[in-house]
Amino acid sequence: MSGEAPARLIVIDWGTSNFRAFLVDTASGEVLDSRRSASGLRALTQSEFPHYCASQTDEWREGGGAASGVEGAASGAEKIPVYLAGMVGSARGWHEAPQLELPVAAADLAQNVVAAPGLDNVWIVPGVKQITPAHVDVMRGEEVQAFGALALAGVDGGDCCLPGTHSKWARLDAGRMTAFTTMMTGELYHAVRFHTLPGEPAREDAPFDEGAFRLGVSRAGCPGGVMHALFEARSRHLYAGLESAQVGSFLSGVLIGEEVRAMQAARHELDKVYLVGADSLRQSYTIALEASGIAVEAIDSDRATLAGVIAIAARHARC
């Protein structure tokens, strides 16, 4: 690398289902332009990754972007660098990047970025793993958001909750990620809603029902555990006034409530979390966390991704 952080950067969060790209001014953190699509890993073959990336970023890299101030950005100079995070770095993605053993700092991620084959100055950020006799876990993408979230919050330690299909709870101390836990909450919700008898009334889309969600949260940890609480979606629908349109919110409350309950049991000192996600997920998680006495500081997931990758890119430029 040149030793100096680039003036502009392209940040791509590329997961199993979605592609999100941002052209960023590194000094201010301002997003100059962005693109989103459903062309995640499931939609592409391995050979298609460099071609799709080029189709989405070449205009920016050559300085012909649509946003104000983008023109001329790369004229006569090296193309704007691209940094990718997420499942794009898995064996199922563009090219496999390592998963570093905890504890890990942002500088460790920068030192281990991998060149993406097929395009110049395109880099894949590594993931992390935790392999101990008591806990085996892996992560790709959320580690960047966790470092970025704490940078935005102006702290170097704390607990991050990153909800999603596979929710992540990450612990950072003195600028290093020291532990994390994956919870299959989102995937289980989809499975229960669409493939079980209790979820049958919730097959159709319905608006979020806060009352039903809170009721589900309250049933987490009930006698009989989460297996019984999930079945209550059916029995309450039959005999306790839970309407069809409320069943999905109730099931979500049970599962998110159980996720929070389990993490409280695992981390007895847990009293505050940095909640990193989109608005739709932050609403429900905030309700469940606050109902359990946990303080919440909400941070937008896109902002966290950008802050994390910008910091990693600056360190990589100095490597």
C-alpha cells in the first residue's frame, strides 16, 4: 500500500442474501453514493463475483460517479480501493479469507486482508473465530460492525448486540474482541413461522404488534422453556385471544426474549449493549432488552460498517 489512507474508498457489505456498496469520503465519512441489490452469495456463482463487483463499482472507481463531487476522483491515479466484508470472504463466496482466532483487534484484521482475485486493489476483510473446549463459533462481517460501533460511540470496550438471521453478541475490551456468541434467532423464527403448526396463522404478512411481542418476551424463561413458549402461539390462538395477525409478533417475542435471557445468564455483568442494526430490528430488540433491564445505545448498522472498514483500510494502507 502507499502508506497514506485513500481520499475515497468503496465499502462493500456482501452477504448471503444482499449486496450493499458505498462510495465514501474517508476524511468526513460521508457517503457520496450507494447501491443495493439482492445479488448475495445465493444469486451468484464463484466466477461471477469479480464481474458483478466491477459492474457495480467501475463507474465510481474511474471517477464517473453520479454523486456530487465524485467526478475526477480517480483521473490519472490508482483506482479507488475496494474493501469487502461479510460472507463474500467465505469458502462459498468470492475468495476465502482467514478467520482469526480471538482475541482480535482492528489492526489484526487490517494486517490479514486478502487480495480478491480478478480485480486490482480490491481487498477482503477477514472474519474471526473462537475455538475453545467450551465454545466454538465463527463470524464474518459483524466483527467490522462491532469495531465500527464502538468507534462511533467513542469507547474501546463494551457489549454489542448485532441482530439478524444469525444474531451475534460480541464483547470487546481495550480495543480487542475477546468473545462472541451466535444465536440462530432469525433463522429459527422463519422456520417456526413457515414450517410448524404454531406458526400456521402467521404465514401471511402482518404489521408488528407490540402487545403480542411483549407477551412473547414475557414467556421467555417460563416453566417448560422456549419449546413450550413457542407452542403457546397455538394454544393462545385457540383459547386466549391471540389473533392470527398477532402470532408472528408473539413468536418473535418468544425467540428474541429467549436470546436476551440466555445472554444475561451467560454474562452476569451485562447491563448495557450497543445495539447495531437496521431500524426494523432495533425496535423489537430495544423492547426486549429494556424489558430485561438492559440499557440500549442504538447504532445504525450501515454507519457501523463504514466506520469499521474505514478504520481497517487506514491501518492497511500503513502496513
